[in-house]
Amino acid sequence: FFFFFFCRPLCNAHTTGTDVLWAGIPMITLPLEKMATRVAGSLCLATGVGEEMIVKSMKEYEDRAVSLALNPSKLRDLTSKLKAVRLSCPLFDTARWVRNLERAYLKMWKLYCNGQQPKPFKVTENDI
């Protein structure tokens, strides 16, 4: 059996979506204007195979669901792609996430130690 997950357009998938993708289960999502409706799309893109799971209209949402349901080999291929990238994609690279969080804390600490006010900044892989 192969499954896929539907993200409701108005309230999308956050933690559940992450769990679904980690399990190698494709999901279909329709990003709209509000942030809460775009989270699942961002999660899908972070896997590297997200374009196949993101749609642009309710019609395409329905068509994609029917297409995957009626085409087990297409669904199996997408499932295989997800499982193949699970251990290497940025979405599940916890060690990298922790390193970047630590880099952010260090930048904040340096600002404080230099007597500067808090300000926006970016964290890059090259930051020490």
C-alpha cells in the first residue's frame, strides 16, 4: 500500500507535515497568501523534490490527488524519491540546524558584548 497526505489549504501542515515527509509519504499542498498556508510547501521544497507536491489551484490539487491515487507507480516513484533524500536533505539535517542556531546565539552575544543594540542579521555556514 502507498499513501499520500493532503494538506488543507487554509491551515496546512507544520509538525505533522514534517513527520509525514520523514516517513517518506508524499503530500499535496496548495500554498495561499497567509504564512500558515505556505509552511507545507516550504517543507516540501526543503526535501528537494517539493515541486511534485506543490500545486497552484484547487483544481490542480484535486487533479494531483486523483492522479496519484490512480497511478500507483507514480506514487511509488515519489515515495522512493522522498525516502532516498530523507537522510541528506536540509529539512532533516538536525546537526546543521543546531550549528546555525549556535552561530545565531554567538552573533547575539557578540552584539551585546560590543555594546550594540539588537538588530537583524543573517546566519551563514561560514560564520564562526
